[in-house]
Amino acid sequence: MSTKNKQILLMGTIVILLNLMFFMTTPESLPLPFLTAPFVLLFAGLYLSMQLVLANIARNLRPKTGRGLSLAIAALPVLLLLLQSIGQLTPRDFVITVGLIAGLLFYFRKTDFL
């Protein structure tokens, strides 16, 4: 099985797990690890889908750059959703979150981490 097929299969599994969590549980009765699971699953699904999209759109993109962009694109909505879920999302928080993601990407790029 190719890497692309494995990623698609994993994304499908993540979507099924997210749907099961959303439709078969109530947040009031769940322990804390299960409350954080949808955010982790959402991040993993967004990351995998962005890797597939970037691999198909920008074929001349280096793998490290593609991973970094996928991480940033996946992390931004998840962080904003986390802030919204606790009632702390304001325009200032949005700007800070975007700046944090951009700063981390710049730092990781300079240190050759990604």
C-alpha cells in the first residue's frame, strides 16, 4: 500500500472517530482525556489532509517545507478552536496566535528543525 493510500485510510479513520465522539458522547460526562481527544484528532486530520493537498499542488516543494506548512495550517484553526471553546477568543488573541505560529515557523526554519 502506498503512502498516499495509508494517509487517506488514516484520515478516514480519524473522521469516523471524530463522528463517533461527537454523536455518541456528552461532554458533561466525559473525563478530561476524552475532552481533549477531538482537538488532537482534528489536528491530525488537518495535518494529514494538508500534507496530501500540498503534495499534489506544490510538487517542487521540499518535504521539510511541506511538513512545516502543514503543521502551521493545521495548528492555527485548532488553537483558535481551543481558545473559542473556553471563551477566550478575541481579535487580539487571533493576532497573537497567528504571530505565534508565524514566529515558530520562522524559528524552526532558521534552526533547520523543519
